[in-house]
Amino acid sequence: MAVIERITYADNGQIKTPDLLATLRAKSRLAFPSAKFFPTFDIGYAHVFRISAHGLTFDEAQRNAKRKLDRFHKKMHLVEGFRETKVDKIEDYIRTNQNFKVIYTIMYVIEQTGSGTQNPDSPYPEYQLDLTKLQFPPETAAVLSAR
């Protein structure tokens, strides 16, 4: 959904947590249509994706969120270099419409594998078909150079 910043590694080879300000900037862009519904696939970058689900009961909201989360993981595990780094879950009750809401915020990286087969323009088999369903083009790392 939104690109955070380039991946940086610690001396021991572990991925460092992205800068807080860069993470907050990326999360603020999640409100824009170009970053709202589709994961980002820039190689060598950290990314953030938000899954939100509602339901009349807590169980229904949980089921809807799990279905969306499973669909996300099914596609992302086909992407070469994908690694999930952090998942936050928020459960809430919305008083105005008496619905329940479950939100997952997933931080992940697409690492450079060096295989020569990584392609951000077609990271998984159904990618081009999924793009045709969007009203806005997905965000790319070019947004970081525009600030």
C-alpha cells in the first residue's frame, strides 16, 4: 500500500526497523486512493499494508479480516524476496453504526535476492489482472523522491 524507505541492515545482517518518521509518512499516505487497496512491490524497500474488516459481530469481523489476510499472504508468498517484519492488530467497536472492526497493519520488505528473476512489474502471476481492477495506479518508490 505504501512504501516506507530503503531497507537497511544491521552489522549482524538483520533488517533494521524503518525510521519512525518515514513510517509515519507512509502510514499517512494510506488515506490516498493510490495507496489504499494494493500492496507495493518495490525491490529493496520496506512497505506497509493495512487490512480493515467490519462485521455486525466480533466473530464476523474476525472472519472477514482473516479472509482478507489469507488472500494477502497467498499472493505475497509468491513474491520473490517477500518477508513480513511486523504485524499490528487493532480490534474496535464502532458505536455510531454498532459494528465491530478489525485492522491489521503489516510491515514487510521485498529484499533483493540476486536471482535475476525478480520483477516489480509482475511480482506474482495474477498481478497484471489485479492492476486492471484498480481505479488508480499503485504507489511506487518514486513517491519518496517527490518529497
